[in-house]
Amino acid sequence: MDSETKAEMKTRISKILYDKGWTEMELSRRTGLAQSYINRVKNSRIVPTVRTAMRICKALDVSVEDAFVYDERGLLLLSGSHPEIARFERRG
């Protein structure tokens, strides 16, 4: 993942939290994920699994498309169950 993609991902999660008036701790409470994990996702230090991304988005009440990043081909970039990045086609 290039630095521009990481910056965009950070901006989206941060902006959603800001717009809701939530802290990382509030998102942690609503998802059951550690605040340190939320911070690492928000700052693009890690890429969440599909399941975890959906869990975060459900708590934020936003679509995955609004919170995470697509590449130039319109494929969602999220971590899979193995070290490679899983790519999922955007739903039409």
C-alpha cells in the first residue's frame, strides 16, 4: 500500500470519528476492539481483516466504501486471512 493510499485511509477513519464526535476509545467500546488496535487501523499501521473492517463500519454506521480504500481498478484493499492483501470487487 503506497503512502498516498495510507494517508487517504487515515483521513477517512479520522474524519468519520471527528464528524461523529467520537474518540478512538468510543469506537473501541462499540466494537470490542482494543483502542490501540483502532489507532493502528486509523493510522494505517495495519490493514484490518474483512470481518474486522465490517465490524468497525457497522459501529460507525458507514459503508465499507466510505471508510476504506479502493485501488485504481475499483477493488477494495483489505487484509485477508493470510499475509497477502485480499481484493474485493466494489459492488455496483
